[in-house]
Amino acid sequence: MALGRNKDNKPMLISEIAQKEQLPKKFLEAILLELKRSGFLGSKKGAGGGYYMMKKAEDIKLAAIIRVIDGPIALLPCVSLNFYERCDECTSELYCGIRDVMKDVRDATLKILTEASIADMILREDTMQQKLESEKAESLSEEDFKGDFH
């Protein structure tokens, strides 16, 4: 999100991203390295260095990011499109009710995640924040504005 908000796409230090996103630096470092290996991010060493996006925020879909960071999107390996494995306890994939439901869950989840981008998440976050700030402002009474402001 921090890199997606970075309009000029200048490299950002891990410490800067960690602070903005309130994440532990070691945890973030592993994620950024994986995203770099996958071609989503680039990095620059030295003064003015850090990580930057290789693609526009609107072109990076959440499904691709999740697959890089967490692996399969499907809840069961037998319905995974990219990480298929037959379940050990399965007697018949053809007649498995759990598998059938989990395929529906996978398809619905994939529909959302393949359509949503980093830019979409940023827009949603900004919209929610504006709505919250507006609701807070509306709930203030005249008493809240009285007093001595120095």
C-alpha cells in the first residue's frame, strides 16, 4: 500500500515502509524480497535507494500478490488451480461434497481477487477514512468547539 501510494515511484526504504504500514521490518523485508523476485518490485542500492514498484498499482491484482506471498488461494489443495494436490483422505474427488463447495468458494474468491488491484485497495482505504472523518466531524457538538485554543 505504501509503495502504491508513492505517486512519483521513488525508492522507499524498508524502515520508511515499515513505519507507514506499522509492520515489523524483518517481516516486511521477507515480503519485499519475494515481491522483487516475482517482478512486482525493483530495488536500488545506495543513497536514494530502496524498493519501488515495477508496475502501476492498477495493474497489480491481489490474486497475483497473494499467490506470491501465501501460495494457493484455494482453501483445499484438491481445488487449487496452481498448487493442486489430491487430499490424502479423499476416496473420490468426483463425489466429494466438500470439494464441490470449496470449488465454489475458490471461484468466488478468485473473481474478487483477480478484479481488485492495489489501486482499488488504496481507493477503498481512502474512502473509508474520509467517511470516518466526516462522521466524526458530524458528531461533534458546539461544546466541542468551545474553549481556549492556543
